[in-house]
Amino acid sequence: MYYFTYFYVFFSLVGCSSNLFLQGNSHPKSKLYANENFARSSHYNNEAIKYEKLGEYEKALEYNQKSLAINLKYFPKEYGAISINYDNIGVVYTATSQYDK
């Protein structure tokens, strides 16, 4: 089951975003940059969900990994979406019976 999209929707509704992690950064473009990466990661995750539902597991895995790579590169390790990314990757591996991964 995918939780990543619901995570983003919830935090969007309560007014939270990736900007919380950049409060100390005074660069004027830092918030825009964080929002772009946040949106790109969310888009990749949504694409992964779509492909997983269609049974195209290779593409789902590809997009899950792209989303994870962005989150690992631009956000702190405590960022909740990273654990959700790993969970979503596990969903694909389970669906394809690749239990060793």
C-alpha cells in the first residue's frame, strides 16, 4: 500500500512543506528550490503508484527510486517521506516476489 501521496496531501492541507527544513537558510531562492524538489519527488512517486496499479512494476520501481534519490539528496534523513519511499519500494518487490531485496 502506498502512503507517500497521502503524506504530501496531509501536510499540504495543514500548511507544512519542505520549507520547514530550510528556515535557517537566508538565500532568497532556497524556498523555491526546496519546493521544486518537493514537487518533483511527489510527481515521481505518483507516477510510481500509477505504474504499480497498472502492473508495470519495472517502471514503478524506477520512479520510486527517482523519488527516493531526490529526498535523500535534498532533505534531512529525518524527513518522513524517505521511510515511505523505502516502504513503497518494498511494495513493488513484494508484488514481484523479490523477497530477498
